[in-house]
Amino acid sequence: MRVVVIGQGMAASYLEVGLERLKRNEIPDYGVPLRDWIPVKYDDIEIVAAYDVDERKIGKTAYELAREYFNSSSIPGSLKEIQVRRGIHLGSLKGLPYKARGLEEKYGLEKSIEMLVDEWKSFNADVFLNVITTEPVEPIHNVSELEARVKEGYLTASQAYAYAVAQYARRVKPAVFINAIPSPIATDQAFVDLYKASNAVVFGDDAATGATPLTADLLEHLFQRNRRVLDIAQFNIGGNTDFLALTEPERNIMKKKTKSSMVSDILGYEAPNYIRPTGFLEPLGDKKFVAMIIEYMSFGDFKDEIYVIMRVNDKPAIVGVLIDLVRLGKIALERGLYGTVYEVNAFYTKKPGPPGVKAISKVKAFYRLLDWLGIKDPRGI
């Protein structure tokens, strides 16, 4: 699977370094949920290109940029072959302290999409991995409106990339778009319909790695025990670029939508909740701080509480999920499952597509995923 990374930030660097080290058996595969259970191996994945709009990154190699986070001795030399190319901006870094410029500023959106499709054809790409900064965006709902917005240049960066991948799949070869950020792509009927018609697959939306999967499983436990949840407060603070971006209210509301949408789906009723990123504190770096309290009623009308405190290395946590999603993309293509795949999305994302489906706990989603893959529980349970 030949992978194009969209958004050469910290997550991309951790993926590029970690994947190469994993393929060389220099690190264990902890955090990759499907391990070696599926026939698509780690060695089958090759990152062939990366895109960004930050002027300080354009033209540099993945190796050079990885030096911001890793000692040179631990960075595989193969990353010197991946040069960061200019992508589509459409205001995705607006309001952040970066000088950014996209292809569309010189060529217009339609021409820029054509240029990307031609470049991707030269790479013979299979999978496109969207890890750009969280952006404010609403779903489009139908393909005709989507096509009109392309002509008008009225899209967000994620929507433009997702549309470009559909054009690539239609003209060149079937392809996969993995939407690891909150922008509604797999949950937007416009893109699901477009991908079905284009022989393409979209996974999404918003990769789930840390506190959100844990919250989902705790809610499932309380539902199964018939305990009435009174309220949920869950917040996290971090010091990486994503948390800096989420200090903008419009971006933060996107995370709130994907994080809190699961509550009524799992419990079957609305419980007051506050589940969202709440702050940026640079000294924390990538190791975010998470705190949560769930108040609930137990037998005899007694109120009990669950408290959780966590520290999570944010970007390494997402890499194991991304490695699985790339491999599952190959399986989906081989099965001709164009559009989107709920069994994959339900386990790996915060707000799973297609639109209208319910979020479920990650415990339940894990066994549904194994059934979809035809894998028996290796513990014999």
C-alpha cells in the first residue's frame, strides 16, 4: 500500500519514523490493535509522499522535519526520500502563528485538484491519510452541491483533498481516504455517495485513541449494569500544535461534536456532559493531561462516582490506529466495499460513518470488527 500523508505535522513524523522502525523490528507493535492478525503486513506499507502548506516545511524532507522530535540516530535514513510538497490551504491554518500558502492561491482550486491527481498518479498511490489541523466545517450532504462548491472554491482543505482522492480513484485506480480529524467526510452523505460512484473508500471521522474510547467503554459498563448516568465531565489539556489550534472556538466545537456524540448512542438517553479539549499549555508538549468524572445512580438510590486521571502521549497513540486503517483499506478495496465501512469506523473513530449510524462502545466494536474480518478471538473466548 503506497501512502500519501496529508499534513506533515507531529503525527506524520511519528508515523513515518515509527512505521520504518516497526518494519525493521526495532520496536514492538504495542498499540497496533490488529497486530499480526491480518494478512496485510507492516512491510506492505510504504509512505511515498507528504503534503503541507506551512512555508517552513515545503521542500524539506520527512527526515529533516523528524529531527524536531527525535534524535538523528533513531530516524531511518529512508525518510530522506520523502520530500514535503505544497498542498491545499483554504484557510486551514488561519489564525495560527504560521506562514501558510496553498496551491489554490496561485492556480485556483479546480486546477490545484487536477495537479494533485497528476502527482498522485506518478506516485501510484493507494491510500491518502488526512492528519491536518482540526478545521471548522459543516457537511455538504449531496454530490451536486459538492460539485458546485468545487467550482466556486468554497470548500475546506479536508473536503478538497477528499474530493481530489475521489477524482483520482475514478480516473486512475481505486483508492482509500482515511480522515483522522473531525471534519465530516465519512459522515457526510455527499462524500459517501461520491466514493461509492468513484470506486473509493473513506474511513472516518476523527481517529479515537485516548480518553474517548475509555469513556465509551465506561458508559457501556454502566449501561450493562443498569446504572443511571447523571453527568459526565471529561477534559484534556496539551501542549502540541493541535491543542494550540483548538483554543479557537470554531475548531474546538468540531472536537466537541465528535467526542460527545457517543453519549446518547451508548446510554440510550441524554446525560449532561462536557467532553472536549479545554486548553493549551506548551510545557506539557505532546503528553496531554486528561481528567474525567462520571456521576451515576446505583441500587438503593445511592450516588456513586468514577474518577479518571491520565497522561497520554497523543501522537504515538494515533500511529497504531493509522497503521491498522491503512491495512484495512487494502482489505476493503479487495472486497470492493466502496463508500465507507461501519465495522471499521465504529472501532477506530470517534464519530463513525456513514451518516445516521450510532456510535457504540469500543469493546463491542472490536468484536464486530473481528467478525467482519473473520478472525476468532485468539484467547479462545
